[in-house]
Amino acid sequence: MKEIDIDEVRANLFSLVDQAVRGESFLITRDGKPVVKIEAVAGAISRSLPRLGFMAGQFTFPEDFDEIDEQIEKLFYGEK
């Protein structure tokens, strides 16, 4: 189990709470001695989909997606 010094906990509390909710329990230490065990409350462990890439393959972009439309360009920049 991961051990984390209390000073590091003070600096990174929110990310450590997120880790605990994901099921990664840890010990808080003071002067190298374990003093507190942190773990998620039963039922609080997050089972949500990962945010990055969770919609991969669900839709496609047309080949000309990033091409500039002449009519819209004229509206923004006027006639050349």
C-alpha cells in the first residue's frame, strides 16, 4: 500500500481523494510512521467511463471538415 507523508497530503488533497474514490487506498505518515489509512467508503468507488477517448469510433468527420468555405471566408474577410 502506498505511503504518503502528511505534508504531501496537504499539498495534493483533492487528487488523493480522487485516487481513493477510484479504489487506490493509501496510508498517511507522520515522521515516517503510519497514522491514518485512507480508503473509499463502500459503494463510492467510481465505475464511470474514462473521459479520454470514451467516444472513440462513435462518429466520423467528413474528409473536407477543415477546408475553408469560400462563401464564409468572404463574409469574414470581404472580397479579395
